[in-house]
Amino acid sequence: MLPINQTDRKGLIWNIGLALFAVLLTNGLIAIANPREMSSYQESPLTPPGFVIGIVWTWLFVCMGCARWYLLQIRNGRAVASSAPVLWLALFCLAYPAYTVGLRSEIIGLIGNVLTLLFTLGVIAYSYPRSRPAALWTAPIALWLTYASFLTALAVRSQ
């Protein structure tokens, strides 16, 4: 069994560690690419500075690592549920910079935000009957995506 699929504390550390590695690698690539080149919604006074956004996403990936680990817990000799939805959510979230800032289109960013938010809500709905802690660890992602969608909608409206 891979360490990331273990249900003990070591498995939790692996899940959080790999989630952190993925998001820090992505944040590093964003910082290297061109940190000053942002789309127009960055000018909104409601938008936090870029480093805060990076910190938030880092925390959200920790949440995803915890959610995945909770879905792997064993009851009656079987895993509570498949952790695949959380892995898919992590992949969508890793693509987040590409469809928000990277494509430089607020409309595409808004569509991407809303689709990722809907997928996140689906992961919460999937997780809740199987593992309430997994659903609770996923909820902050939905909150952040709602806020990001609001900011992006403001940018679209002001165009």
C-alpha cells in the first residue's frame, strides 16, 4: 500500500505533504512566470494581495489533503469512500491560475470559478454522507471560490 493511501497518521502526513508540494510548486511557477502581470480584477480594493492569495490556496490544499485522508478511513473493513473526487478537485484547483490570471480573460475566469465551485459543491455532497469531516475540510474551498467568483463578476461587470 502506498503511504498516501494509509489510514494512520503517516498517511495523513503524506496526504498533506503531497498537497503542499503540488500547490507550492504551482505557486512557485506563478511567481517565476511574471508576478507583476495580473488581470484587471487585481485592481479591486476587495482583492487581497497576491501573497495572501498564495497563502489561502496553500491552506486550501492542506484542506484537500485532510479531506482525502478522511475519505480513506476504514469502516467495516472497507474505505469509507473513494477519494477520487478530492483528487479531481485538486487537479481543477491546480489549473485555477491558468483560467483566471493566465488566460487574462475575466469571463473565462468567471466561468472557470463557477465550474470549479460547482464541482466543489458536488465533492461536498458526495463526501457528507460518507465522511462529515471530509465534507467540512472541503467547505473552505467553496467559500473561497464564492469570494473569487464575486470579485471576478465585479471585474466582468466593470468592463
